[in-house]
Amino acid sequence: MKLVLFVLYVALDVITGCSISGPENETILKSPGDPLHLQCSCADPQSKPETILWIFTNDKYFTDFLYLTEEEKKRYHGRLQMLTTSAPVTTTLLLSNLTEGDQGFYICYMTSGQTSARRFKLIVQEAEPEAGPWMSVWIILIMRLLLVVLMLGGAVLICWRCTKEAHGAAVSTQQQQPGQQQQ
């Protein structure tokens, strides 16, 4: 029955009467646990739609928020609110604590003789970790440590060469002195 209603509303998707303001299609990116706030408004404050529907669909679910099944009531328990105001007519769908199962298409329908629709594509995914200021601090510390190691290595090399030259000079003078006595 719900699928038949959905197909009927899609087939009647001609925007007249209550024209919904805002883009017809919108993509929204959220993280799990985030809240969702979707809104549809009639562009003309004088328009009074006869019917307002919110429908959700994805690969697994098809939900008409006006007629929730027992399973759907459990899934949305304590997380779903729908608000409607008049002049201009505005309907709002609020869904808290998003899960990956909430990902899909949310469609707002307003009918007044003809049907007007607004579609929201919700993508729920974990946010990519950002390279915050702590990352640059670590890079600076590693660069400083590398600089200190290079400086110490240079100092050791200089000391080693000086010691080698001093030892080499002492050996050469010892070799020359016995030869000088022979003259």
C-alpha cells in the first residue's frame, strides 16, 4: 500500500499550487550520532496544502512517517519529531542520533491539487580525522630532534677527525725524531 502511494505521489510530481521553496534535490553529509533537521516550506505564504507527507526510502526500508509500523516505531523511538507551522506552511522533520541505517532519501510532499516535492539525500558516514594543530606540533618536534641528532653527529665527526690528526701528527714526529738523531 505504501509503495502504491509513493508511486502515485512521484507520478503527480508537478510543481503548482504550493511550490516548495529551496532546491528540489539536496545532498546532506552527516556523521553517526549527529542530528538531522530537514525543512520544506511553501514559497507562497497564501498556499494551504491539503496533504503533507514525509517519506524515507533506501535499499532496506520504505517509510511513510505518518503511518509507522511497529518495527518503524521501535527504530525511531525517541529520535523522531515532525513539526508543521502555518503562514507560510512549513514542515520540519527532526531525527536525532543518526545511524548508518538512516542513510537514504527523505522526500517531502505537499499536495494542493497538484504535488510538489523536495528530495534530500542523506549520507551518514564517519568523519575523516583531520590533521589538527597537534599534527604540526609533532612535525616540529621531530624536525628539532633530527636537527639535534645531526648537530651531535657533526660534533662527533669533528672531534674524531681532530683526534685522528693529533694522533697522526704525534706518530709522525716520533718517527722523525729517531731519524734526526741519526744525522
